Amino acid sequence: MPTPSIKFALRITVLTIAVSFVAAGPVHAYVDPNTGGYVFQVLFPIISAIAGIFLFFKRQAGLLIQKFLNLFKSK
């Protein structure tokens, strides 16, 4: 079950997307279909690398944060 902070972030994200669709006006622009492939080729490795780094260091970062928070706990 998601924590309250994740639920809040999810609600804000959904609200932001809903407002952007409602408030969107007509767009008079053209994007070449091949541009999407190029953007995907550039962004996919970057996003994959960030996700990989996050997953690799997730456990270590969690332990470090837990140790830091334990310093401030009252005994």
C-alpha cells in the first residue's frame, strides 16, 4: 500500500495532467514523425541509466538515511 506522501504525489501528478489537458488550446505545429524516434533514442539511455543508478544505490541510500534518522531518535 502506498505511503501518504506517494499518494499525495500521485494525486498532484494526476491533477496536473488533467489540468494540462483541459487548459490546452489549439496547436498549430508539425512534428516530423522521425523526430520522435530520435528523441526516444536520446532519452531512453539517459532515463535507463538514471533508473539503474537509483536501483543500484537504493538499498545503500536507505540504510544511510535510516542511520542518520536514528541519530535524532530519543532514547
